[in-house]
Amino acid sequence: MTTARLLGSLDIPGTSVAPSLARDYLREILDPAQHAVDDAVLCVSELVTNAVTHTASGRGGKVHVSVAEYADGGVLVEVADDGADTEPVPVRLAEEMSSHGRGLFLVEQIAAAWSHRRGPSGTITWFVVRPPDRRRETAVASGVDAGAMG
Ligand SMILES: Nc1ncnc2c1ncn2[C@@H]1O[C@H](COP(=O)(O)OP(=O)(O)OP(=O)(O)O)[C@@H](O)[C@H]1O
Ligand SMILES: [Mg+2]
């Protein structure tokens, strides 16, 4: 089984600044040359926002974010919250026109995989993003005009 190597982890107070602290943390520890930083930042922002909005983390609790990488540059991010009566489930067709319920749908579209499991104090919601597309690098290395790649 492929294991991910831990790059770092962070405890954040479950306040309104938590999503932005999580975004900053990922930008600090991930490398755009190796990791799909923007995808990971977008997904972590949705998951931390959910932890603060929908769980006890947002009522005086905290959010724990951990970041790990696979050998191929894939990134695994786990967001542990303080628990709720609900579960992280994307909103489906019937509620499609709703003004909320888009966060997990977005994560589902962007991440290579995502899910959730029970954690020590609540729920751990996680996702994996694939490494960035290396076509351009490969083209430059082999002498192809990168501008022609669009
Ligand atoms: N960490 C979590 N623990 C428990 N329930 C969750 C968690 N995250 C999400 N949920 C539940 O899943 C639902 C869908 O989450 P999603 O992020 O897709 O939408 P939303 O947060 O309601 O709205 P939006 O993200 O568009 O502002 C939430 O309304 C909530 O009921
Ligand atoms: Mg949400």
C-alpha cells in the first residue's frame, strides 16, 4: 500500500479566520513545482469552513489540519473537527438550485478522492489532489515550444 509522508499539521481555533489560516498554511508548506497547491487550497478552504460552520469546532472548539504527500506529488489533506449531528454529504440534484450546499460538490469535482471517517473528537474529512500537470515541463525539457501547448 502506498503511504503518504506527513509534511505538517496545525491546530486552528474554530473562528471565522480559520479558513484563511488553513489556506495560508498550505501555501507555506506546499511547493507549486511539485503539488497542486491551488486545488488543495480551495478544497481545504471548503472543509475548514464546514468545520467552523457545521460542527462544534465553530462554538469554541478547534480544527486540526494535517498535510501529507505521496511519492508522486499527490497531496492528502485531513481536516478534523469537533463533531456534529450531521455528516459531510454533498447536496444532490433535488437541491441543486439552492444558494448553499456547493462546498462538498466542488471538492468532489476537484479532488481525486475524498471521504470522511470518525475522528477522536468528531469527524475527519479528507481529500487527495493529484500532482500538477507536468506536460509543459516535459515539453520544454525535450525541446518542444511550450507556447505551442496552449
Ligand atoms: N464536517 C462536517 N460535519 C458534519 N456535517 C457536515 C460537515 N461538513 C458538511 N456537513 C454537512 O454537509 C452539508 C453539505 O456541505 P457543503 O459544504 O456542500 O454545503 P454547505 O456548507 O451547506 O454550503 P456552502 O459550502 O455552499 O456554503 C452541510 O450543509 C452539512 O449539513
Ligand atoms: Mg460548505
